[in-house]
Amino acid sequence: GLPTAAAAASPIPALSPSCMPTPATPATPAPSEGGAGGAATASGLALDFLEALIAPAFMRRAVAAGGLASAEYFELLRGLAAPASRRLFLVARGTLPHLVALVDEEARAVRAVEEADGVLDLLQGRTLRALVELLASLVEPPTVRERLRRGGRDGALVPALLRALLCVRGLVLQQTCHTEACAAQLTATLASLHNESDSERRRFLAACVAAVREHVAAAGLDGKGAPQGGRADPAALSFLFERLCGLVCPERPEPDYPLQLSKAPTQEEFIRGAMTKNPYMKSSLGPLMRDVKNRICRDLDMVGLIEDDNGMELLVAGKIVKLDLPVAAVYEQVWARSDSALARGAGAPGGAGRA
């Protein structure tokens, strides 16, 4: 007789009929001989399959399976959800809150392994990374990001993502390439939620303050910051305070100042040539006045003075400035307050080299 082929073992754990979702059978028209009807039928089947895959019970069981089973599940889900219209379909079906909850739970599970001093697993965080990447692909459209900002019905989506980020950032023994990728992606996702308006920044500010309170309460600190028997997480608190400082007092981008470089009248006989490319932008010179001096020396063929800080002095508004001062500080503290600058309104700082 013919040999019978053994059935291949499925990597997905066997699901009971009560857990396995049954996709609804839509009343789709019979495929016509043309390509339009067949494409519509295939798209409808793909949406039915997606709806079955994202059922909360099925997704949670696939995440809990871990290993190869979870990897193949997310690979199939990513392939089916590749078109933007299908990702919007997932959001419309309420996948966002459930996905954020799974990210929070998986991050806590990874942190629990860290606190239990578990053996390092190089694949640690692979399932969490798949969840985070799926979430990032879903929130690409602005309308979906706005839904995530609002935080669902109870406003808990952004705090949950922030908790997951803190769990991943606090890993030491269980830190892998997957957990690092999760931290980077979660940071980028959270940053995209509070960079557009003041109201969004206030929401994220409130989430950070709530997270600080949670960590202080978990650490058992009293009102003066003294430990009361709990276990503090200095890295998480430091990260939260950095975010709070960045929101309350954001760093001002340094402008690119123009510099007008010319020789002092008394140095015409000693310094040959002229700086012919005025005005020079600070970005093309360097951050320090020493970089300005070195550029003058190179352009005027005075390379012997590049290493000599005493061979040339720079004058700004008639005052000798130290070469280790930042150009921006000299502009704001010396030139912008000088009579010449006030007379011109807001002119470019004048610099003069004197041998």
C-alpha cells in the first residue's frame, strides 16, 4: 500500500472550539469571471481572517504561547495587515486598547523575570517587540494617533505605554536587542503623541506625574524622600524627571548666527589678505571663538598661529574675547548688548583679528 504521510505538528497550541473565534460569513457576491469580483472576494476573506486573528482570547493565547508559535502568529498578522486600509480596519474593530494592554502585560512579565534573577535569554522580549511594532504600524495615521492620545474610555492608554517603556528601560540582566528595539520604538511612539499642541503636552505631563507618584508609592518613600522599606527605581525616576524637565522647560534650539570678520585698522600692515566670504555662519566655523580664530588663520595663510592661542586676539564690539568662549554666548552677552548692535537693531557681530 502507499505510505501515509504523518501530520505535521502545528506550532500554534491547539485551541478548543470555545476559544477559537469563528469568523462571520459575509454575504459576498459570487466571484465573476472578471478579476474585480475575485479581488473583492479575496479582500473580504482577508478581513474575516484578520478579525478572527485579533479576537482578544485568540491574541492573548498566541502571545502566551511564546517562541515559534507566537513568532509565526505575528508574522501572519503583519502580512495580512500590511495595507493601510486593513490597519484602519483593525483600529475600527477596537484592537488598539487590547493591544496596549498586551504591551503593558508583556513588559511587566519581562521585568518580573529581571527581578527574579532569571537566566539570560537572548530571545527575551521578542514577543514584546512584535506587539510594539504592530502598535507602531497601527498609529501611523494621524486620526489613530489622536485616538491613542485621548486614551480610550478611561484615559489609560498613554500611561500604560509609559509604564511599559519604564519596565523595558530598567532591564539590566535581561537586556537584549529585542528589548532595546522596544525601548526605542516606545520612545518614538510616545514622542509622537505630545509634539503637536500644548494640550497634548499637558496630557503627557499628567501621565509622567502620575508615573512618578506610582514609583514613589511603590518605593515606599515618605514625604521627604526617605525610604520606608520599599524598592526604588532610580533609573525610572531619572527618566521621568528628564521628560518632565523637557516638557516644562524645553531646550531652545541655538540659532545660526552670522559673523562679519574683518581686520582691525591698525593691523593692515601686519596681516595680509582679507576675509572675502563675509558673512560667515557660525555653523560653518564651529562652536567656540577658537574655531573662528583658526578659520581666519587658514584663510589668510597663517597656519603657524593655529596652535598658538596667544598669537592672535579677537575683538567683538571693541572688547577682547577669550578663545574658549562659545560663539553664541559672545553674540548674546557682548555683541547684542553693545552700542553698535543697538544702533543697528539686530545686526551681525563684528569680529576683528589682531596679531
